[in-house]
Amino acid sequence: MNKKKLLAILEDICPDVDFETEENLIDDGLIESLDIVQIVNEIKAEFDVEITVDDLLPENFNSADAMLAMIESKQ
């Protein structure tokens, strides 16, 4: 259920990216810093988690699964 919510958020922000299969979103330049700001704001609102500057690492945002793992570690 969390993954469906996350994918909906991601697809709303970046509709041209296949978040189900991409594993290198940042490394391949598929999402940019402004996208990450939007993603972080939506994750904080939807999942009621606190994301700090320390969490803003490429490995936490390179895939939907990585973002989901970060969210679940915060809940």
C-alpha cells in the first residue's frame, strides 16, 4: 500500500519516468534537485515522516524502492 502511494506521488511529479523499473534515478539524471524537493515535501505530508538534510543522499532517492525503505525506516 505504501508503495502504491509513493508511486502515485512520484508519477504525479515526474510523469515521464518509469519509477517501477528505474534503479538510477539520480545517477542517470532522470530526476533533478527541484523534483527531489517536491518529492520530499509530498513524502513528508503523505507519510507523516521527518526527512532531514542527512537523508538527502543519492542512494535514498535512486529508486522508488530506496525511497520506500527510507520512509519505512522513519515510521
